[in-house]
Amino acid sequence: APAPVTVTVTGAAGQIGYALLFRIASGAMLGPDVRVKLNLLEIPQAAQAAEGTLLELQDCAFPLLAGMEVFEDPVKAFDGANIAMLVGARPRGPGMERADLLKANGGIFSVQGQAINAGAAADFKAVVVGNPANTNALIAAAHARDVPASRFTAMTRLDHDRAVAQLAAKTGAPVSAISNLAIWGNHSASQYPDITHATVSGQPATELVDQGWIADEFIPRVAKRGAEIIAVRGGSSAASAANAAIEHMRLWVQGTPAGDWTSMAVPSDGSYGVPAGIVSSFPVTTSGGDYTIVPDLAISEFSRARIDASVAELLAERDAVAELGLF
Ligand code: NAI
């Protein structure tokens, strides 16, 4: 049997971690034939809770689970890692300034980038979930000098799935009938969920909904869905975020279906006027473990303005972390 794939999950004792680990171990991410070894990275205060999760993972008797361990040292946790799910991050505390938040997370992701550089496997792939996800991915990549920056991505698949679900609800179509929807920009309220290329059962989505709904209901609903979940549920998105992280990595490893794409925040190659290097969401296709930004899409004036606004926010975040010496 081939060697198990080592998957490092940071923030393993958090709420997303709890919703994520069992599904990875069950085969939902890498398929029913791939054995996995789970490396759980936590801070010392939460390591014991992560040990508790290991007991429960053991009690599932997952046939694909080839090993599991809790680490407090990033160098050990990323040693031999093929895949990293970078979930652990510092949340914004009461009265915390944006610069403090960027600084706290910059500290986490620079250390993890160095640890990845020291020992990750040659086929290493990372998805950053912890916020500010795009900028955290930028920082981690900058500190992993020997790993191609393209291997550091950030998650906008939750936004993508939220957008698919809203378009399905509006048109009365099943979610499976919707394809070619895209998220552009930052995983933040400035993101641009774009249905100009989307189809619903093969019909252009823009023929089924009007511009007023797109601008005044759809985009803000998707962009502010995280806040809506907090208001209604009394806690931030966890299972849906874990599901999206699995989808992000599943599609990257296993490939996007013919005729469709996914949304991933990836280091820009300058496509669509997004400055090279910043980690911005694009529609991408994947095959053989590589991804390609979908080329040559027509961008409407409306789309252009939305993409530019979100990219401007990403550039401001990059400049802020550069000022802090993190990038
Ligand atoms: P949580 O607070 O329940 O868990 C975070 C965990 O990370 C904690 O157990 C904490 O001990 C751990 N942690 C903190 N620093 C760490 C470090 N240096 N190394 C390893 N572990 C560390 O938070 P939750 O709900 O699981 O969310 C995690 C992150 O995901 C947050 O930043 C949240 O904003 C983000 N998020 C991103 C989404 C996206 O679409 N990109 C969607 C939902 C959440």
C-alpha cells in the first residue's frame, strides 16, 4: 500500500478543527483509497483538548487513519507534511486594533512558514482558513523561501458555496444545476461573488435574475453571511467552514469537474489586473494537483469595479504587514 498522506491541521482543538478532523479521517477529502496521518498543531493551552479529540478519532476506528499525533512545536508538526490546513489563528479581541490583529497573526504564520520550509514534503499544499486568510497565506509563503509560493492558498470556497446556495434558492434550481460561479478578491466583506459567467441548468444566470437582486441582495448576503451566521447561531461558521476547507483541498488534489471551476485565493500571476504576488481569489481549474487561473473571461464594468475594490483592500493589508516587517 502507498505511504499515508500526512495532513497537518493547525487550530485542531478549535470549532472548525473539530468539524474537520473526522471527515478527513473518514476519507471525505482525499478519497476512499488514501490513508492519512493526522498531525494536530495546537498552542500549549489547547493541546490537552486536542489530545481528547485524538481519543474520539481512535473511537471511530476509521480504516483510513494510519496515525495521529498532537504537537505544540510547528517544526515537528509540519515535518513531512503533504497537506496543511492552516485553521488556527488569533481572533480579534475586544478593543484590538487592526494592526495588532495583523501583527498577532503575522507572528503565527511567519513561524509556521519557516517550519514548513524546514520539513514539508516536496508535494506540499496549504490552505489557509484562519483570518485574515489571504494575508496570512501571503506571510506564510514569504517565510517558506524554498517552497513555491503557489502552494500557499487561502479559502474562499465557503463564499463560493454560499453563493451557489443563494443562487439556487433564488432560481429554485438544485445546487447541482449551478456551475461557473466565481469569488474574486479578499475573503472579507469586500469580496466579489460573480454570477456573470454562471449557468443554471445550462442557462446564463444573468437571464434568470435581475441586476437589482445581484447588487442589492445577492452580493451583500453572501459577503455578510458570516455575520448572519453569528447573529442567528450565536457562534461563527464552523461545520460549513470545515466542509469548504475539505472541498478546497479535495478539488485541488482530485481535480475540478469538466466544464466547471472552483474559487481559490492564490498568489496572483498578474491575471485580470490583480497585482502579481498578492493572494486573491480567482476562478481556477485544477488537474493533477496543479491549479490554473481560468484565462480570458470577459469582465464587465460592474465586475471590474468590484474586483478592484477588493484588491485595493488586499494591497492595504499587504502594505500594513510590510510595515510591521512581516513580509
Ligand atoms: P476557534 O477559536 O474555535 O479555534 C481556533 C484554534 O486555533 C484554537 O483552538 C486555538 O488554540 C488555535 N490556535 C491559535 N493559535 C494557534 C497557533 N499558533 N498554532 C496552532 N493553533 C493555534 O476558531 P474557529 O471557529 O475554529 O476558526 C478558526 C479560524 O478560521 C478563525 O480565524 C476564523 O476567523 C477563520 N474562519 C475562516 C473562514 C473562511 O471562510 N476563510 C470561515 C470561518 C472561520
